[in-house]
Amino acid sequence: MKQSKKNKLRTLNILDWPNCSCYTCGPSNEEVIEKEYAGFDPITKERKDIWVYNKWIWSTPYDEDDLKNSENVAETLDGVLYVNDGDYEETTQKEYENYLNYWHNKLSEDYIREREHQKELRRELYQSKKELLK
């Protein structure tokens, strides 16, 4: 993940996740695996290239209060907001590499176009449900 300079939100280097997060289904929970520099060898205290791999769980917010009160707020490459309460678990380099390969394959131009189309259909469905409830 990286910090977006434009709007000061963290940017998740992925597209909107495929899990539905509409009014009916509720929030979507997904995981992101990050590689973070650990700095020093804890035993010898020497500077070395030591990396840790952490799995973070991100959720779509319920409302504006969720966005304001969450410890971490981020957006996907297509602008969908997600929140995280700061909890994570350590994972392995292999799982991190599998995660990167998965998203690398998903970020093709055809996939991006298809996801935009599906996202627009979800928005239309949500709006029609919202109109029916009025």
C-alpha cells in the first residue's frame, strides 16, 4: 500500500474486490498482504534487509462515521473506500508472492473494463432498490 498525495488516503494497489458490499449484502471484508521493511536483525542489531509480511483485513464502511472514526482509511485503484481497525497478522513470503501474482494477472485492460461494467451494474441495482424503498 502507499499513501496517496492527492487526497492523503492510503491507496490499495488493487481494484474493487469482487465481493458485493451493497445495501442488502452489507459490508465486504477482504484481505491485503503487504511487505514491510523490518530494518534491523533483532538478535545482532545489525542493519540488514529483513522484511515482514502482514495480512490486513479491510472492510467497506457502513456510513460516514465509519470513515471518520476508523484508524486506517484507504481506497482502491478505482476509488472505492475501505477501512481497517489496525489489526493484522503475520504471514509468509510465499503467500505474499502468490497474492502479487494473483493481482498482477487481474490487472489486465480487459479485466479493468469488465470490472467497471460490473461496478456500474451494481450501482444501478442499488439505486433501483433504493427507489423502491422510498
